[in-house]
Amino acid sequence: MKLIAHIYQQFDADRNREIPAENFGGWRTTQIEIAPQHTALVVMHAWDFSRAESCPGWLRVVEYIPRARHICETLFPDLLAAARASTLKVYHVVEQGTYYQHLPGYQRAQALAGPASDLPQVSPDPVYENLRSVNLSFGEHNSDDIRCAFADLDFAAQARPMHNEGVAECSEQLFALCREDGVNHLIYIGFAINWCLLLSPGGMADMRKHGLLCSTVRQAVTAVENRETARTELAKELALWRVALDFGFVFDADDIINALYEQVA
């Protein structure tokens, strides 16, 4: 299946310029060919954000929630319908909890991966414990709402797994699904591209260690932004650049949807 892919030319820096990197080629598009039978669309941390209004502290900290809800409502239905009509696999990566444990796709992943092994941990001391307890980033007045929101997570209605789609709560389970299904290329959608999709269990950093290509869809992700980046969504742009440079490719949603439907036409 042929797709237009966005790549980034990180060359050539010109030492004669005041800012050598301004001579880089930057974003370019190229046509690539992917093998649908070895590719999966990965929906990661696409939660039901409808409860955010009852947890205002969550909204005060996780500023991308309105953008994520808009993406789920306007783009996910078309993108997932196209993937499900094709030979692509659809996987779901979840935050640890109970809302998915009854699903056959999770039970398959769990059986394939076997028991998870705990990572060795450092030995705490009193100073360490005090440092861990000091968290000024999210505000003490928001803490209860954040805990409440994460204690009752669920899938967004538009991202709920169907049939026997694989569901993984850790990297070992996602890799087990990939190995069983012959998948070597993961295309991630969900939230947030510069946080969970890159670094959480089941994210790109872990899956790249297993040799998988990890790509994304520009319109189907958003990022954790800060005060300085939120207006222009600069954190998202930097994360997309990082994906293109180090993990895989960046695709446009319309290109993927059209190509998937052409494949089954």
C-alpha cells in the first residue's frame, strides 16, 4: 500500500551561517510503501474525557483534554472505520486499571506475554522520600481531582475496542501481540504524542527497542503543552519532528484513510 509520508531532513548544517541548522532541508514528503498485513494502528490512552467537567482539577492541569475530545469525536470514527475495513491490525494501549480486563483482546495479550516482571528499584532513604513527596508541578488543590479521574478511567466511546482487537497494558503485552500477528510497524494515534505515546509502557521508546518502526498521524494526536508553547502547539511540532527523525514516519489522516479504502476497493 502506497502512502505519502512526512520525513525530516536533518542535514546539512552550514557552518558559514549565523545559525548553521537553518540550512537543514526540514520537512519533506515522499511516497513510501507499507505492508498492511505487517502494520497495526495503535490507539493509546484515548480515554473518556466526558468526566473531566466533574474533575475540574484534571482540566486545570491536563490542558489538552478539549483538543483530545475534539480529535476523538471528529477524526477517530473515520480513521478507525478505515483501519477496520482493511487488513491492518488495530491495537489498544491502556493505563493500568480494571476497565479493560474483561476484554478478549486483553486476555489474549496477557496469555501471550505471560506474567509481567517488575523492574528493580532503587533503595529509598528519608531524603529521597521527602523529594518524592514534593510535587509543585500540578498544584496541591488539583491532586484529589486528578486521583479521582485516574481511578475511574474508561475508553472514549469512539475508541472502544471491537471484537478481538488486541489490548495491552504494558510493552511486553504489546510486543507479544506484534510477534504473534507478524506486525513490525506501529502507527500510533492518541494522547499525548510527546508524553505517553513516546515514553509510557507500550509507547514508541519501548517498542523501538524491539525493532519496530513507530509512526504517527499528525491530525490524530495532540501534545502536553506548557505556558510557553500552548498558543502555537510547539510541543506537538517538536514531538512530530522527533518521531520523523528517530522512530518512523508522520502521516496525514486523509492520506491514510483514502489509501486504506483503496486497498479494499
